[in-house]
Amino acid sequence: MLPQALIHNFVYLLRGAEFTLLLSAGSIVLSSALGVVVAVLHVFGPLPVRILIEIYVFLVRGIPLLILLFAMYYMLPYIGIDLEPMSGGILVIGLYYGAFMSQVFRGAILSLPKSQWDAARGLGMRWLLMLQIVIFPQAFRIAAPPFVNTCMQLIKSTSLVSIIGLWELTMAGRETVERTLAPFQIFAGVALIYFCICFSLATYGRYLEKRMQYVH
Amino acid sequence: MLASEAVPADAQMPFDINFIIRNLPLFGKGLVVTVELSLLAIIAAMIWGLVVAIGRMSQHRALRALAASYIEIVRDTPVLVQMYFIYFGFSMAGFGMTGFASGLLALSLQNGGYIAEIYRAGIESISIKQLEGGKALGMSRWDVMSIVILPQALVRVIPPLANQFIVIIKDTSLVSAIAVAELTQIGKLLMERSAASYEVILTLAVLYLMLTGIVSAMSRLAERQFAIYH
Amino acid sequence: MSIDPLAEPATPLIEISGLTKRFGTNEVLHQISLTVTKGQTVAVIGPSGSGKTTMLRCINLLEEFDDGEIVFDGQPIGYRRDPGGRRRRLPERDIAASRSNIGIVFQSFNLFPHMTVLRNIMAAPVRVKGIDRATAERTARDLLDRVGLADKAGEYPIRLSGGQQQRVAIARALAMQPKLMLFDEVTSALDPELVGEVLAVIKQLAEDGMTMVLVTHEMQFARDVADMVVFMAEGRIVEQGPPKTLFANPQSDRLRTFLRRYHEAYLL
């Protein structure tokens, strides 16, 4: 017995997945850029900056993403900011995951042995050059597996924007269920699409991890 | 689609602490539900996670594969979709699960998978040499497990477990989408009815920070306690 | 290598005076004073914890120091005294510039694992000293040849043995054309059979006239190659002098005990 409802609506779900990927891509770019900057500041910055960053990470760790999405949805109109839904979603998710990304990059930078810093300084390299040719290339390699993992979490988190009415895969799923009254089929299909995206990422992440063990 | 279409453009925004005070009982009710759901989900996930972990580390290849596939499926799909699947699926099938039950089931299934991996990592991180050392002394596999490996694994497992508990607490906010009157849902209702969105968000944030903060503090305390035994 | 007594009076390359360093309440270096002249090879020996590595790392300011002065080639390193007599830290630019004229080789080689051998050697001359790539590459290959590793230019450090990595590290330091070379127990982490190839390179450097300060446990090497041996213990210089007299006729009890223990361990 074939899942008729799912087959008929699969293309509609895939269109939703397109938006999921768009939303994810934008958020990944924003959170990664933010993450690198925050990580560098967290490692090298003056004490007041570092304290601020610790507060930022503390807040993100303890507050559910949904609360912040609600904040955007309910609060911003009062301040007079009128964001496009997709941009708003990318902004909130990007800022949220910026904290996680910064922890990933910071961990990678700090995992480099002090001796690498010694060697670079001993050769007369200055701060910026050190970061550029010695620290960052190595840190990015180390950060790759947890980075991919965090991207995966981010993509799953995009499903939350359906709760504030943004249209993407999960929302497309809900709409389809309301129309077809076949929740098991449709949500299984939605889960399948998410699974395909996330499983590929998870596999790639595991591959990266194996490669790292070989090199170091 | 955004709230800006539903809300008058000239609404005021002074900070009204009385609003919070007036609605404390309501927040309290939501908080209780959140705490209930979190605790039940944590306990269920820890137990289910143990079951899955045993399967994951068993001697039988089929069992290991089954457990591994389960973990992979549950980790690569969003928990919200799992909740929808259970809630809408079962109510349509006439089996009528409440939002609370659906949320609890979904949270337990998902986090059970994550926690199974945490258990596994903890046990596997204790060097294989300890297992060999115990066997050389004439201990059975089970003895070595319980006396040598598990106590050490326990310490290593506390930080990632605490982290997962925090994830569970944060994910309870999702059941607001399936009509459970927990903290976030209460907040959402209040924001829809009034203009006090800032106050509500702040209160929600503080309350969640309290909950997750308690878990973090307890985890640090537990770590310190175990460190004494080393 | 001995200094020709008929040559011009030796010009000091490093002058350390009153060098002091504290870790909290613990004084790790106490009023160290030492002068190294151009072309001199100085071996620093002593028990672990004597502060010899710390002193070496202060010379190119990889370690900070709390008091005293270090003057390298006429320029102060790290700190200077302003007209009012206060201690002022020099700008990073100056510190980095001094470092680029001092080469240092570490116990754990510290090659950059993500770069080939050739790039390891070329990176600093090109990016720090602004030497053009063609010249830098020629110099690099030349140096690799001198240390006997010409065929390893395209390899990654992980594929080399400890001794080979250390020789690359020496070439990397030499590529900056330093006036001074610092060696921090560079053979301690090597398998015994690989030590010889590294010591051979260092010996050749000394014969070619490089000014060097070596912290080492290799007493035999110190005796054969050094012009002056400095014995440190508990953060102080206890004795110093030419190797022949120092080893044959130790003046202090501390040095005598140290040498006796060493003889017992290695049947020198």
C-alpha cells in the first residue's frame, strides 16, 4: 500500500526544503563569521570584552531559541523595525548559533600547543601574521568536524521558525497534513527529507574526524 | 504574517514591572508544567538511553546495527517534527495522545539516543587496559565493568549529561506548538493579549536561565564530589 | 673552536645584567649577568629547575622578565630605562624585529605541521623580512643541503624522523640570517641514534663562526665544541669558564656534585 498523500505532495515538501536550505545557508554564513570574530576576541581580547562574550555564551546556552524567535516576532514591531520574515529568521538563528560557533573555533585555537606560538614568535612573526599562516590554518582543520556538527544542529533548528509562521519544510508539512489528513505519512516524509540532509552532513563530519586522527 | 500586521503601530513601550507581578501565578503554572515535563523527560531519556546503549555495545552485530540506526535516525531529524508526527499522527489514528504525552515521548526518544552515545563514549574512554588489568586479576567481565570501569565512567559522563539535560529543558519550549500550557505557551498567550512583550520575554528568559543554571550548578557540584574519590 | 688571541678584542653580542624573573613569590632567575661575544659558543649546563631554559627564553623575550637588562647587538631587548629611570616595555614592532635576528631551536622541534619542509623554512624570510620568494627559495634549498636534507623539501614534517625534523628546524632558524642562535636542549627529545646527526650540524655552525648559546645535557659535546661553559643552579650562575678548566677543576661544591652525578650516570 503506497503512501499516496506523501507522493502527491512530495514536490510541495521539497519546495519547503528549498526554503529550509536557504534559511540554513544564510544563518550558517552569519553565525560562522560572527563565530570567528567572537572566538578571536574571546581568546585575545581585553578582559571587559571577554566578560561580555562569556555573558553572551551564557545567555545562548540557557535560553531556548524559540524564546528569541518570539522576541523577534512580538517585540520588533514595537520598536518600529519591520523585517522580512526570512531575514529575521536568519538574523535570530545566526546570532544564536554565533555563540556555539565561537566556542567551536575558540576550542580549536586553544587546542594548538603553545609550542606553535613559540616557534612563530621566535621567528619574529607578529600577531596578525601568526594568526594568518600558523594558527588559523591549523585551527580550521581541527574545528571542521564540530563545525559540521553545529551546522547540522542549526539546520534542525530552522524547523522552529514554522512556529512563528515562516514558511519552510516543517510549515509545508503542517499545511499538507491539514489538507490531506495523513499526518503519519507526511511527517514521515518531512523527517525523511531532513534525515537526508542531516545524515549526509553527519557522515561528512565523521569522515573529517577520521581524517584528523590520521594527520595528528 | 508577522505580528506587525496585527498590532497597532503606535503602541507604547514603558517597562511595566507590575505586569509581571500581576501574572506571576500564571507564569508559575507554566513553570510547573515545564519542570514536570523536563524531569520526566530527563528520567525517561536516561533509562531509555541505557537500554539503547546496551544494545549499541552488545556482542550481537544485528543488535548493534539496530541501535546504531535508531540513534542515527533520531539524531538526524528535528525534535519538533518528531513531536508533530506523534501528536498529529496518533490523534488522527484515534489514539488521542495529549500534547504533554506526545512531547514527553518525543523528547525521551530523541534524547535517549543522544544519552546512549554519551554513556558509550564514557565507557569507551576508559582505557581498554583497565579491562585487561581486571581480567588478569581473575575478575569476570561483569565485575570489571561494575567495580573498575563504571565508577570512572561516571565522572566523565557528568558534564555531557548535564549539557543534555539543559538541551531537554530548552526543548520543552517546543511543546507550546502542540498546545501544552507550559512556560513558553503561557508567554505566547500573554504576548498575544497584551502589549507587554518585552516584560514577558524578559521573564521567560530569566526563568529558563534559572532552570538551566540550577542544572549547571548541580553538575559542577557532582563533579567536585566525584573528584574527591580520585 | 677557540678564539684567535691575536684577533681584535671580542665585541659583545649579548650583555645580560641583573636578569631577574619571578613566578609569584618564587624567584626563578636571580640577578643573572652574562656576556657573550661575537663568534662565541656558550654551553649552559645545570640540573633541571636551575632556570637555564628560562634564561635562554628571556634572551628573545619568549619569557618575560621582571628586572634587569638584556642588550643584543647594542639594542635593548624587551624593556628599556626611560630618562626618569623607569622600566618601559618596548613596542611589539621592536621586539619582533629583535626576534627576527635571533634564531631559536626548541626541544620539540615545533615545525609547522600543515606546511611542507620548504615552506616551513621560507615562510618567515618571505613574510617577516620581505625577501622575495625566488631568493628565499634558493636560500632554503641551500640550507637544506647544508643540513643534509635536500631531498626532503616537499615532504610534510610528520613523515620525517625526529633528527630530520630538528635539522629542518635549524635550517628554518638559519634562513632568517640571525646574528645569534639559541638552542634549547635540542637533542633531549631524540632517540640516541639520531642525536649525532643534529650535533654534527651544530658543530659545523660553531666552526663557521656563528654566535651560539646552547642549553644542553650533552657534556661531551659541550666539552668539545663550547668556548665557554656556564653552570647554573637554583636560578643563579654558579660558575663559568672554558670547558677544559671547568670540567677538570670545578671550583664550587655544587658543580662538583653535579659532575660527579653525571659521571656516575654516564661513565664520562
